[in-house]
Amino acid sequence: MKDSKLEVKPWLKELSPYPPGKSLAEVRRELGLKGPIYKLASNENPLGPSPMALTAIRERLSEIHRYPEASGRDLSEALAKRFGVKPEMVVLGNGSNEVIDLLIRALVSPGEEIILSAPTFLMYEKFGAAAGAKFSRIPLKEFKHDLSAILEAVNERTRIIFLDHPHNPTGSVLEREPFEDFLAKLPSSILVVIDEAYGEFVRDEKAISGIEYLKKGYPVAVLRTFSKAYGLAGLRVGYGLMSETLSRILNAMRQPFNVNILAQVAALAALEDEEHLEKTLKLTWEGLDYFYQELPRLGLRPLPSQANFLLVDCQRSARPIYEVLLRRGIIVRPMEAYGFPNYLRISIGLPHENEALVAALEDIL
């Protein structure tokens, strides 16, 4: 057999896979656990999907030998109506991750620059690195995006600024006055991507809503997903809201059947199920308040969060705590990959799951 002469793009050789949280099956297999396992690591909806979404899936199962509608028209129109924009401003994605990838491929050439906070959602850098982008990584300030430092980092090579709102993994948000000052000073040639994957959970009245700035004509794109509040993480359906000009480009770039038929009908049904969303928000907010009350008495420091998770300062290396919890069948997320070795990220679960975690921490600590 001849040696391969294929030459991979040099900037791809250092690319490493995304480090996902452990699944229930992995933990059960690796540790041989027989009892219940509680997954509080991946910011999923512990209530599961909307009953209306499950019904919609069952009704369309017999059609999975057909291709889905390539345009996703019904879902795009429903989303446009929900947010008060034109359907032509919607880009559907195989999760919002795909929209991130499309934006970078559309706007960033090799050697051009992306600005992001450090730490932040890891996929911004993953897709940027695959495109040959350079990065300016701006440290958080008091666990929030440092908008002043981001402005100072802007240069003639800057193409995109990513701002996750709420921020992952801290749960902090962008506030109106500093954000509007930031936008006013930013060159209009730079796209600000406001990633609102956890936007439904925000209850801070000072927090911005990205869609209002899109409607006012600012160069922003807003990302949202059905993976979190709507409980459809396994179906992979997200979307971006952006200018018609940019949307037209991305819709021309994306694969024609990127959101499968079951994902489309489930997302459409979930969007209509207001009762399930309200139950999800109530459960999440009650869980957050429970942890705010219980964790400090154990010597742990939970950060204020506007998402469906908490970043918790263990005041020591968090890895040993994570390992013991894992052996007890409780999965949380260690934060070394985000540069926070003393922190755990805890997703809000069902009340008995939250209580089991607190009881285990009380015993361990």
C-alpha cells in the first residue's frame, strides 16, 4: 500500500475533540453502578420533552422514509411570529452549533480574528479554529463579559465577537446600559453574536434581549436552541435570527435537510406548549433557589445564575469531589477545561435529584 500524500490544512492538526459530559450509559458501564444515576452535568431539561412534541413525533414516524421540507418553512414562520421578525431572518440549524459554524465560515477567512471571552462556550473556538481563524481571548471580569476590554481588542482583522448570554459556565448576563454603550462604540463591520441558548431562563430585569437590537438594525445575530428549556437536546434543533442579507447567505450555505423531519415537527409543537415551558421555568428557578440556600452551609459558593445551571466554587480542587460524586451515581461537570479547576457546574434537576446531590455533598465534605 502506498503512503498517503494527503496534506491536511496545518491549523487543523492541533484541533482536539469537544469534551462532552459523561452520559448515563457511560457512567453505568465504566463504574458498574446498579442503582439510580442522576445526570446534573449537561444543562438538559429534567422534565423531558413536551408531551405535545412527543405526540407530534409519533404522528410523523411513518414518514421518516421521506426527506424533510428543506426550507423548514412552518417552523421558521412560527419562530418569526414569536419574535416579531420576518421569516426570511430565520436560519434553522442542526442545533445552534451549526449556525455558529455557518456564521464563521461566512464571515471569517484564515488569519482573520474572532473575539471571545475566556472562558466561554468551547464550540466558538472549535469552529473558528477549523476555519483557520485567529483569536483574541478576553478574560472575564468578575465572572462577566468585560465589554470594555473587548472593545480595546478590536482591530482591522476583527470579524465576529461572540457573547453568550447567559454566559456559559458562569450564568451571568449582559446588562442594558453597558451593552448599549458597547454597541455604540463598535464598528458596524463587526458582527456581534448574542448566544441566548439559555435565554428562556433569564429573570433579571436588567438583562438585555438580543432581538431588540436586531430589530433596531444593529449588526447582531441572536442564537437560540430547543435543547435546553424545550427539552429536545437529542433531536438537535436550533436557530439564528439575523439580518435578511446575512440569513440569505447562511441559508444558501447550509445543507438542505439539516433539520430532520421529527426535529421540525417536535420543535413546532414544543413552541406551542406554553404549559410545559412554564413548568420548566418554575422547576428551574425553584432549584436554583434551593441550591442558593443549601450549598453555602456546606462551605460552597454558588455564583448567581440566570441559566439552568450553577457554577459552584468548591474553595479547593473540585476534581476529587467530582470523582466521589460520580462513584455515587451523581454526574456533575468539572470545570478544568474552562480554566476553573476549583469549580463544578451543576445543572438543575428534579427536586429529589437536587436533594440527593446536597445529601451526598454533605456526606463528602
